[in-house]
Amino acid sequence: MKAKIIEQLNLEDVSVADIADDDALFGDGLALDSIDALELIVMLDKDYGIRLSDPKEGRKIFESVQVMADYIVEHRTK
């Protein structure tokens, strides 16, 4: 999941080892922005068949890498 996030968002200065499972994706953690959130939403749809329609749901899902991975396991259709 970490490698996929790095690739999807073109995080050139970040390695898998730099990201802890419970690091926040936004704010103090990876400091992603709203454009990054859109890219993650596209990735979820394209790679896992998960469509997010509620922005509040996205905030909860993108809390950390672990939360996002758990959500994918529960909701993936691909």
C-alpha cells in the first residue's frame, strides 16, 4: 500500500521505510493536500473498485495507511 501511494502521488523524496503504518496521510504525517486526496480517490476506484461519494467518508478512510488498507480489504470489489 505504501509503495502504491508513493507511486500514485509521485512522492520522489519518500520511501516505504519513511512511512509508518499509523502515520497520518494529511496534516502532520505525510502532509498530503486536497489534490493528493483526489488522486487517492481515483486510485481506490481504478485499482480496487471502491467509489467514494461522501467527502466525510474520505477523511475517515485517509486517516492513516493502516486505516486505508483496512478499508480496502473490507470494501474492495476488484
